[in-house]
Amino acid sequence: MTETFPSPGHDHDRCVDRVVAHAETICAARGVRFTDQRRRVLAIVAGSHRAIGAYDIIEALAEDGARPAPVTVYRALEFLIENGFVHRIASRNAFVTCMRQHDDHAAVFLICDRCGTIGEVEAGRVLGVVDSKARDTGFTVDRAVIEVSGQCRNCAADV
């Protein structure tokens, strides 16, 4: 488990190593291929606690060689999302690593407007209320993503 908002000077390499190792274990258990491209995309997304756009991922991949086609990166992201390793942050049209390693893919994202860091917290009870209210109206929830903007504790401490 990781802190929701790690200190600014923490070791991102440990986060990347932990996320990639988790993905390798899960992919092996599920019998799905964790290709080098998928691994590299996940490592780039995990390199920060901020959301990163697909074209920023392409630029990072191009630093190591040829620029990949956008469709290649989008396919890798689709795989990573489907397997619960990455979340799409709709308000930013960008992607962030799943830091909670949960099975239900339900989370509330706390987005710091000041530094851009995104924290992920357990969403079970919150989404339970949303689902209940939706059912009361006859609505069936297929997917719920809750994004909350504000200031993280690190930025609030700087004020």
C-alpha cells in the first residue's frame, strides 16, 4: 500500500519497480502477455504521481528509439486499463497508475490543482451511495469515476 500523497522527495523508482512487479505477477497469474511495450508504457505512467497524456508517453518512448505510432500506445493503455494497472483521468484526458492494486477498479481520485499530483483512495462506500441513488431512479451504473479537485497536503503545507 502506498501513501495517498507521497512526500515530494520520495523515491519514484521504488514506486515504478513495485507497480511493474505487481503487473508482471498479475499477468502471469492471468495468463496474459505483459509485452515490453506494455511494460515500458506502464513504467512511464508510474514515473510520477501526476496524470500523463498519451502523446507525452509517445514522446518518452521516442527518447529510447523510434517514435511509436499512437495506436500502439493506445492499445498498450487499453490493456493496462483493462487489467487494472492504469486509470484514465477524464478531466485531464490523461492516465495515472493504479496505486491501490485493487480488484474492483473503483476509486476516487483526489487531484491537486496546484502541483498536479493525483491521489487515489478507496471508493467502496462512496460508490455504494452513488449506486444506491442511481438504483432509486431506475438507473443502472456500468462505471463510475469520481474526480475531486483541491489541494494536497504537501501544497497546503506550503501556504
